[in-house]
Amino acid sequence: MTARPVLSIDTSFDPESAWFASGRTQLYGRMGEQFSIVPFGRASAERRRILRQIARAEGGGNPFRGIVVSSHGRTSCVVDDESPDGLLISHESPAQEIELWARGRVLYFCCGETASGPLFDQLLDAGARTVVGFTGRLCATTVDGKFFWRQLDQELVTCALHDQLAPGFERARQQFLERVATRLAALPDGAVREDLARTMDLLASMVIRGARTG
């Protein structure tokens, strides 16, 4: 295994997020032999511990090439109940913290509204190669809707594991839009159709910024 590791963070505490976290666990079970993945779960994903882990990897000469985050979010922020001020990272974080997150990495935030506001610009200016997230808010309520969101997250995390830049994420998004649209076209009116229509809207809110080539 020669690829530098990827840091995976899940800061969501509510029971509704358990189905989402289990998707990453399944993915890592399949891909753990091929890639080095360092997971931080609900109880351990606290800002100071995450920053120490990133710095420790840098100091050890094996820095993370990507960071993938699953959490609740708001404009330009990733929420974490255990962190100071309830935030894992935000546009108001100290510049040295934003730079530590950014350093030449692919960053994927599965956090509602985090892509709104200045945070992504700050991360790119600080050296991130690609930053991916959403301006909309995740809102899946039906089994079908949750299934598609978990599948989307797995595909975007896979892009990060393979060190894909913006074009790779854009292809994954387009393929997933087509998949959801095909399913949506076959559905009658009802809760599942409404849920997948909201999924289409949220996919349209996906922000993919950064390098086009390595």
C-alpha cells in the first residue's frame, strides 16, 4: 500500500444519521485492503483531536491526501457538538487551522449548506486541490431517498480515495443525477417521488471547486 492515507470524519450524533455512517463502514470494509483509511467516529471526531491527527500525520511524513467529512452543517460551517463552539471547521476558524485542513488535499464535505459562504474559497486559497460540498440541505426521509444518499456518499468518498480532482467528482455527480432521474421517471406521485425530487434539487446544489488536472 503506497498511497497516502485518507482521513474520514463522522461527527453526527443523532440516530437518523446511523444509516448514513453504516454506508461508509461497509465501503471501508470493502476497500480497506486497497487504501489506508483513518476513521474518526462520533465519539472521537472533536476539533482539537482532528487537528492533532492531521498535524501528527504531517510531522510523520505521511500526510493525508484527502479528508472526507459527514456531519450536519450550516453556512460555511461543519457542526460538531463535542468541539469548542460546536464547530469542527468554519470560515471563522483561525487561518492556521484552515491551512492545516487544506494543504494539497482533496476535501469532501457531506454537510448541508457548508458550501455556501466563504469557506470553500478560503480552503482553496490555502492550498486545497479540490473542495466538494452542498449549498442545499440533506433532507432524505424515505427508505429510497436514504438509499440514494448513502450510495452517493459512497461514490464521492470513492472519488476521494482514488485521489480524483474536480472532473472526477463532476462525472460522479452527473452519473448519479442520471440514475436518480431514471428512478424518478418511473415513480407514481407520493412520498418517495417527492423525496427523490428533493434529492435532484440537492444534487443541483452540489459545489465542486478546484484543480482540473493533477
